[in-house]
Amino acid sequence: MKEKDEYIEKITPLFLQYGIKSVSMDDIATELGVSKKTLYQVFIDKKELVTKTIEHIKSDMENIIREYSKSNLNVIEKEARQRKKYMETYLKIKPTYVYDLKKFYPTVFHDFMEYKTQLISETTRNFVQEGQDQGLFRNDLDPEFMSKLTAKLTFAVFHPEIDTFSESDLTSKRFSDQFFIYHMNGICSEKGRKLLNELLKDELL
């Protein structure tokens, strides 16, 4: 249903920004410009809304990966541009949203974590292998190990109880930039590092 999809596009940013619990059905109806009665005619309950927003996030992730998997860019250029695209949405995910999802919708949370783990592992494995084939990543890297490590590090934002970094740190562009520079310098070959430094110099982050 086109109407339902349009509603979910507007509701998703609300949940990501403010968390799930603090956004009431009245708030959602107001944001959509409809009555609460009309809202309940489209969605059974808040759980359906949460589930549909997760599906929307998954679809966005898959579209970004699909877009760049078809490009002719080398892996470093591809990663830099793909990362920019991700940041448009995913720096908006606040730990409050993750906390609410985990506490009030544990089944949805578990399914999403499984999906994201599989997606990150698969894309990282392919990414490392492609970079090695292009001579831009170190040959002593184990793609399988790197895929598991990347998934683990990525999930730091999903565990706000680990307070090494503040909420503002985890959702800041600076954190994302520093993590990218650290990670890419660790996996690049000498040839790849020269290309990476050129991209950094041109401020493509």
C-alpha cells in the first residue's frame, strides 16, 4: 500500500531521533496530519509501526549496497562514497532508539540484529576480498576474521550501556570519520594507503 509506505517514511525518522517509547500514537498522527482513528485503520498497533520502520531501514541498507556493488569504483572510493550515503540516515540513530527496541520489542530487536550481523559479515568479506584482488588491501588479512571483527565493532552503538563513548560521540560525524580512517589505514596495502590519503586530502569524507 503506497499510503502505508509514505507514512513509514515519515515515522521512521521520528523513532530514530527520539526513541520509540517517547513518540506516542498521538504524536505520530499529528506528524502525519491524520486522526488517530485513521492511523489505527492503517496500522494495527505500535508494534506494527516499529516492525515496518525496521523493514524500511533494511530496504534502505540493501539499496545502498546494491547501488555501489554495481559501480566501477575501486573499493576505497566505493567505501568512502557508500559510507557518506549511510551517514545521511544512520547517524540519526540514537542509542535511545536502540534501547527502546531492545527493551520493548525484543523479538524485533533480535531479528534485526541477526539480519544486520549477516549483512555486515557478508559485505565486509566481499569488500576485503575485492580489495585484495585489486592490490589495495593487505594480503595477510583473513576476510572471514575481518567480517566478524567489523560486525562486532559496528554494534557498539547498539549497546549504550557500554559508556566508553558518549551518545553524542557514537552518533557524531567525527566519530564516524575517525573510525573510518583508523579502520582503512589498518587494512590498506601501501598502494591502497596512498590512494586513501589522496581521498582524505581531497576531503571526500
